[in-house]
Amino acid sequence: MRIAIVADVHSNLDALETVLRHAEEQKALEQVWCLGDTVGYGPEPNACLALLRRYNALTVPGNHDLAAIGLLSTEDFNPDAAAAAAWTALQIVPDERTYLENLPHVVRQGEFTLVHGSLRWPIWEYLYTPEVALAHLELQETPYSLVGHTHVPLLVKEDQGSPDGCLMNYLEDGTALELRDRRLVINPGSVGQPRDGDPRTSYAIYDDEARTVTVHRLEYDIAATQQKMAAAGLPAWLIRRLSRGR
Ligand code: ZN
């Protein structure tokens, strides 16, 4: 079975459709796993939620999802993110609200655990330092886990012999990462708002027979998304950053 793993879609329907089309060509739509922040920042929150629900995506919520339904204060958001969250909250239709309200914050599926941030603080914590990675790994009861939130594709390998207790590597486009006995944390990057300097959409495919996870970067129609954001009156910086991948 081949499974599409998406994270941080952020209401970017053009990017999500590009990813799902590619996943279909790769025969990787038997399941879809979603690591949260399906909404926030972008122009089409309900359409993104509806599309993922159509694939019965196994989903955990992120901070922007909870902010959009009033379950999380935007006090700690930067002003542009807070403005986009306020706009998103006005758009969300009742069905999608109920759906978001009922998502479990951590999901275990076979050998994987799915969470948006970290297992220590599922909604909020950014997993990008060895310290956070180790705290996360201590709580990880499955061999592998999948996280989002930082918008940067990343591999963490547990390694007792290394000074930090783990090795952290940026995950390049097309690298087929082999699942072996070492415990891992994998971030597939962001579908809707990449922040690693590469504006292409990012997602991963898990192949349970080959036992690999592969990150894919794809061009999508950034200008179309930016036009929809401008029409919705979303903050200019959020529109600009999509072209820069920052
Ligand atoms: Zn996010």
C-alpha cells in the first residue's frame, strides 16, 4: 500500500490538488494522512477540508485549525497570522467546524504516530532542535512518527551514540528514506506554505511494502493562489512569502 502524507496545507487548494494529482499518478491515494494546519493563511479553507475528507484522510489538528474554530487564542500568533486566522474563522462552515472540533490531537496508525507539533505539546511545539526531538522520542511508542508545524522537510534518527542523542537531516526532494530498526521522526514539509527557501509544494509517500518514505517537491500555480488571497484581502506578506518559500 502507498499512502500520501500531507501537512500544513494552509487553505492552499491549488497546492493540495497538485499534490493529490501526483499521489494519484503514483498510486499513493489508498490512504491519506494529514498532520494538521489544513486551514489558516490561505484563501480556501472549506474546500481544502472538504477535499481531504473526501479521501477519508486520517487527520490531527494544528494550531491554525484550532484557532479557526475558537479553541485556541491567537494571542501568540504574529499579526498577519492572527489576521488570517480571524478571516478563516469567519469562513468555516458548520460541518467543517464540527469535523475540526472532533479530531484527536495524536493518532497511532500501525508503526506510526501522527501529531502536528511534538508529542510533548501536540499543538504548539516546533520540532527542530535535538532537545525537542529527544523529548518527543521519549514519548514515542511506535517505531516512527510524523510531524508538521515547522514547514521544513526533516528527518530525525535516534542515535544513542551521537553527542545530541539524535541526528537531524534536511530531507531532499526524491530521497527514498528506508525504514529500518532505528526510531525515526519524519516531517514531510508543507503543502501550502513551504519555508525552506523552496516555494514548491512538499509532501511524502509512504510505501509499506518497499518500506520507504519519499519526499516529493512539485511546482504548482502559486500566482493563482496569490490572486485568490489578494481578492480575499489577506495580508500582503502572507501573499509574498509563497513566491519565496519563506
Ligand atoms: Zn502550519
